[in-house]
Amino acid sequence: MDAQKKFVKNHIGRWVPLFCRMLTKKADSGLFKLVSDMTADWMDFETAFLGVTPQPYTETDYRPATFNSPEGQTYECGAQDQGNELSVLLNEVGAQSFMDIKDKEKDKDKEEGGPVGTA
């Protein structure tokens, strides 16, 4: 329990509230707004339950991460050389073939006049 208190007080209790506020500003409705609200409520509960009082970061504390590559060097993942990055990722995890099968099933259902949507 001491490790959990320390983790909440010194780590997530400091940056999660700011993250949730910033996310809510960008996503004033929809899924991300709901996730932000839920996460903020959970953080409030967690700090109260553990009895810790973190010092949360403020917007003036926030500095976006930046990276300057050494002169003459570039960093790329290489996926752009192989085509669509999403297709590459789906192929790597074996999901592309699964999606192809699902597309074929939908096409077959359309031809047979069966269900088209997913409910």
C-alpha cells in the first residue's frame, strides 16, 4: 500500500489531473470527454481513498516534449517504405487477414441479401 500511495502522490496524481483538464478542452463531447471525466473522477477517488495529497502540475508547468535530432540524421520507422503504415501494422499483428475475412463475409451477406451491419 505504501508503494501505491507513493506512486499516486508523486507520479500520476501530479500529471493526470492536468492531462484530463487539457483533454476536456480539446474534446468537449464524445468518447474522449467521457474518458477524461471518468479518469478525473477516478483520480479524485484514488487520492481520497489512499489519503494522499499530490501537488498537481498546472498548465504553466506543462512543456511539450521536443526532440532535435543530431545534425544530418533523421529518424523514421521505415513503414512508409512498405506502403500504408496501418496496413503494415495490421499485417505485423495478423489482423489484416482477419479483416479481409470479415470483409468477404460482409460481401457474401450483401450478395445473399442477409445482414449487412454489425449490431
